[in-house]
Amino acid sequence: MTPMVMDAPSAWDVLDGISLPRGYRVEITEGKIVMTPQGEYRWKIILCAAPQIEQQLAAHGDILSDVMIDFPSSLYGYAPDLTIIAPGSVRNSRGRFEWHSLEAVLEVVSKSSRDNDFAKKFRLYAECGIPVYVVIDPEDGACTVYRQPTRTGTYGDDTTVPFGQDLVLPLRGRDITVETDGFPKSGDLV
């Protein structure tokens, strides 16, 4: 039996009992429910990156995709594209992980999510102390790795990796390497 921790109210509570349409990504930003159709670039990048990460994690953590995470504000409910959960993390009474369980978050940017991924999520993830935040941008053909979060909502270090080069995720006590040569750039898919 998995131990559970007590939790505070969650932004996701407003969706309890609501049937959501398939094929849409649902998140809560600044108290507003945002639904966006899932994009092909995003899906192909997740399909390429997730198995690479999962294989390297072995028994030292877990990877999730599009799974609700509880953050310390009832105004934000995010289900990151890819989330690396720290080893030994415990689910709360809702059966969800909380922000302090996250070792890394990877978000694939689309035209409709640029403001969220580069500003709002960037700020919230840094304030929450998420050690590694990666923005994968098919339009620019690059991944930006942010490290050293601050309580003021910024990251102290960032590195840009063009598609085609190895993306290194510096986790606690280990690195995960993701080959990006299979990541499609905007315009690659017809």
C-alpha cells in the first residue's frame, strides 16, 4: 500500500465530476480553465523523449506525461508534457504528486502555449523550486534547460541545446541524456 500525505485544496478540485473531452489538454492558469487541442509536434516529441528518459531512470524515479500535479496555489493546475518524479516521492490523498516531488518538468511549446510556457509556468516552476525546467520549442528547433530556481520566480542558469544535439537533464546525483535528432521542427510535418 502506497503511503499518502495530507494535502491542501487543489486547483483541480473545480473539475471533480466533470467529463472532459478527449484529445484536449486541460490546465488551469490564473484560476481559468484552459483547453487546447493536442498538437502533432508535441505528441511526436513526447513519444521520442519519454522512452529514453524512462529507460535511464530505471528504479530511480518515474516519468509521467499529461498527469495532474498539485501546486501550492488553487489558481494553477498543470499537467506537464513530461514530468520526472523524484525517487521515493509519495502521492497525496487525491492520489496525485505535488510540486515538491518533481525533479524536472519538460514542456513542448506551441504557438498557443508560448505565454504559459515561457512566462507563467516558468515563474511558477521557479517559485516552487523545481530544479530543472526544459522548454522544447519546435518552432526554434531548440530546447532550453533552466536550472537553479529562485523564490522570486526566475532561474539562475539556462542552456540552449539545438535539436540534433544531446539534451542533458541534470537530476539529483545523475544525468539523463535525451537524443533530440528525432524531434520534429515546425514545418517538418506535412
